[in-house]
Amino acid sequence: MRNDTTGPATLTAAAPAGAAVPLIDIGINLTHDSYDADRQAVLARARAAGVVQMLVTGASPSGSAAALTLAQAHPSRLFATAGVHPHHAAQLDGEALAQLAQLAARPEVVAIGECGLDYYRDFAPRAVQQAAFHRQLELARRIGKPVFLHQRDAHQDFHAILREHAPQWRGVAHCFTGGETELSDYLALGLAIGITGWLCDERRGAHLAALLPRIPASRLLLETDGPYLLPRDLTPRPASRRNEPAFLPHVAAAVARARGESLAQLAHASTDAARALFMLPAPAATDNLT
Ligand SMILES: [Zn+2]
């Protein structure tokens, strides 16, 4: 997650026209209270926009349990991650770790995370963040599921810890906004790269557009990170400034343009890449609409 902007739960913008190729939103904070009033409508708009599967992000023990509950209500369409975000690292005591391990064993939980380091906010002491990160990498290895990684302003320590645990894990660097060095390091580690609507921000996304062609198609994943990171160039912009999965085709189109690929080509490859990393089943043809 990015604690950038969220507004009240109203949406005025229409969802973009349905994407021709199914997309997977690998990072949506769907348990966030900004979706409480209209979560079913959000899911319906996602479907109409061609977003066929989503990973509901867990960022704390209670948030991960809520993400699992949501995923269980929408089999083969919603999945969950289970983890403790670096902001909440202090919550990961022995009891919480045992809870997390139980959640992580569920088939609907397809990744451990968000986990990682965030020295931008420093909401938890760095040593505490590092300890929580180590524990979650060990958990991922034990249960054989990939990690969903968050890193901000902490590349050096983050990279060192991942290397320490390599090659015992696989995973995705979620919401990648870094530079050339970070990308090279991540690719060398074998990570997949998660791209959000950060790319669509003309003030801070230009460097990212230049790096996108370097990401192998089989390792490029798409995410909204809603309700955060509403693409800045979206028109019309919802008055709430809340992001949601129905806007993923907009992000996909921006990624395709930056890579010089067709939208269909990009969508196909990233959907395959997401299914492979998280071992997702194909969505059932008749799963319930809500
Ligand atoms: Zn995050």
C-alpha cells in the first residue's frame, strides 16, 4: 500500500470500456474502509472492465484475516495475501506469527506479504522492520508460497536481506517506483515487478516508463494498489480520488505504450505471469457476479 491519497467512498467516473484480454490486479487493498459502502459495485465494475482475478492485500494480522474472508466469499476470483507491512512490523510477535502461519496455509492465500522495509515513513523502528521481514521470508519458504514485497527508501538493507534468504523464495516487488539500480538488482534476484498507476504521473513516472522495456514480459505484473495511486491522467477523474480495479486497463495501456507493445500482447503476458507466480486457477466460468 501507499498511504498517499484516499477520499470518501463515492465514484463518479465510469469504468473504462471492457478490456479485450483478461487482466489480473495483483495488489488491491479491497478491505480498506473506503470500499465499505460499495464493495460489490467495485467488483462488478472490475469484471466489466475485464479484471477477472485480484489479490486482496493483507497488511496486518487482522487485515490479512479480513482479506482471506473476502477471498473465500469469491472463490477463484479473489485471492488474498497474508502478511505484516513494515508499518505494522511491531505487531509481529510470536502469537501474531503463528496466526499468520495459519492464514498462510489456506489455499486462498497465494502469497506472504505485504512484507519488506519502509524507511520513508519509519513507522516502526528499522531493527523491528528487519526482524519482521526475516520472519516472513522464513514463513514463505516453509509453506512454499511467494512473497509480496514492499520497499521504500530502504533498497540496500532490503536487497541484502533478500540475498541472505536466496534462493529460498520467489516473489514480486510490488508497486515498483525505483530506478535503474534497483530494477537491475531485483531482476538479478529473479523477482517479478509490479507496476501501478504511478507510471501515469507525468511528474514522477517518466523515469519508470524508460525502464519498462527492460522487464521481461514473463515477470511484469499489473496492480492498482487501490484505493491509493489513482492514475493522475485518468479522465474523467472520480471526485473521490479513490482508485479501484476497474482502472487497471488504464494502467495496462500506459505500460503497453511504454514498452511498444499492443495492449493485448501486454495483457496476455502479464496475466500469464501472475497466474504462474501465484499459481492461480483459471476463473470459473460461472462464479457469482458479486
Ligand atoms: Zn505497499
